[in-house]
Amino acid sequence: MTFRKHFTSLLLLLISFFATKSFSFNLEEVADKIYVHFGFQEDANKINKGDISNIGFIVGDKSVLVIDTGGTPSIGEALYKKINDISGLPISYVVITHSHPDHYFGTNVFINESIDIIGHSKLQRSLDANFEFYKNLQLVNTRDQSVKEFKNFKITKIVNIDKNLTIDLGNRIIEIKAWPSGHTDNDLSIFDKKTRTLWTENIFIRRTPSIRASVKGWKKNLEETSKMDLNLIIPGHGPVKKKNEALKPMLSYFNRLIDNTRKFHKNNLSLSKAIEKFPSENIESWLLYNIYHPSNITKVYTELEWE
Ligand SMILES: [Zn+2]
């Protein structure tokens, strides 16, 4: 074989490897008729093609509720196809857990008049304001051409902070809760009464939680979650866990951020000094820590500056 032939076959092998990696769309049934597609624990890039968040669905006797739709229209279409293959029941609801693009760029395929799109009362504003910015970002990061077709959409059912939305999928009651500011200002969680499973993007497993709204608010939400009677938690990123196992690393990390930052403020340390002096050990072994930890310090520093 010539060098060129070797090179071509190696190239084909590589292409098929990456193609399998990005196009295999696996689902796992983590509890009775609750299916999760686990995204890669990475930032969006051209190899994972934006497939970085947990998305999936819950099947009742009458219909299906979808939770998040993925980071690109291609991912949303793959999910849509799997739902039809697995359940064959009509989809009645799509819940968008919050306004980060890895969770909702696959929504367009689900838009029709028999499907309600559910979001926090503060979600629509964020979708509208960030539409162009996120579309550009997703296209640049994933290089997935389907992103070019993505269109902004309207939430048809709003959930308010003081009032849970209850849905019956047919012998299956689902409660959707809108949370005060935590990861973002428009976080929703989905609770399945039958299996006592909570699907919440407020929880990150292994991947560093990125604080965008409020560390104190987020911590409060976690403390409230710890009081709930739950069998299982499906996080926005990472594997499913029992409640305490899911909450412990996050609370430990948030307390570490808050305690150290309060000390920095007491000693009048500047932000750049605070970043420099923050104890360097990644105690909870977070992934992508070097990327998200410095921005978390910045966020917490400004949040606690005037307390
Ligand atoms: Zn997010």
C-alpha cells in the first residue's frame, strides 16, 4: 500500500470514529419510563457537536413529557425520533429547564399546536434577548450547520415561582417548580410523583457548577431540595445520584467559595488578589475546574461585596 492509501484509510477510520461518537444517540431508562440521554461532560465543540447536557422524557399512560431538547436542531431531531420509536404516544409537553443554549436549541422540531412549551416566567425574556448571541455561539462552537436553521420560539405555558404546575400524563402526575435565582434566574425542576425522581438543572454532578445568577440563591435552592423526599436526582449535567450524594459536593464547594470570599472582603483584597489567593486544591474533584472556578470566584466576589 502506498503512503497515500494508508493516509486515506486512516482518515476514513478517524472520520467514522468521530461520526459514531457524535451521532450515536443513546438513552437510558433510569427509573420506570424515565429516559435520559447523557451529554458529554465537556464544553460544546466540533467533536461532541454540542451534545453536552442531559435531555430526555417521561412516558405516562396517555402522553409524553420532554425535558430539554439539546444544543442543536440535529440533537432535538434525534431525540424526537427516539421518543416516537420508544413510546409511540403523543408528546404533550416540552419543558425548557433554563435559558442556556445546550438545553433548548433542539426545540423547533417539537413546535406544533398540540404541544405546550413550558418555561419559567422569566424564560421568554432571556430567550429573546440572547437569541442572536447564542445562535452565533452554538454555530461557532459546534460547527453543526443545523444551528443555522434554529428559530426563536414562544413559551406557551408559564410557571411562576409561587405556584407549581401540575400535569397528568395518564396515571402519572408531574410537578413543575419554578425556582428563585440560582444557576440562572429562570430555573425549572420536574418532579415525578410515581418514582419520586427530581430532574433538576440546579444540580451538576462532576462538572463544575457555573454560577451565573447568585451563589446565595443557588445554595438556598439546594438546601430546599435537601428537604424534599426523593428517590433519585437527574442532574442537568452528569450521572443520576441519590439526593445526598448529589448535593454534598455542591454545598461543600459553595460554602468554600462563600467562606473564602468573605475573608477576602474582610481583608480588603482586590478581585485579582482574591483569584490569586484562593486555595488551589480542587477538593470535590470537579471537571472543567480551571475554566469555571475563576469565573465563579469573580461572580461570588461581586455578589458578596456589599453584604
Ligand atoms: Zn445551564
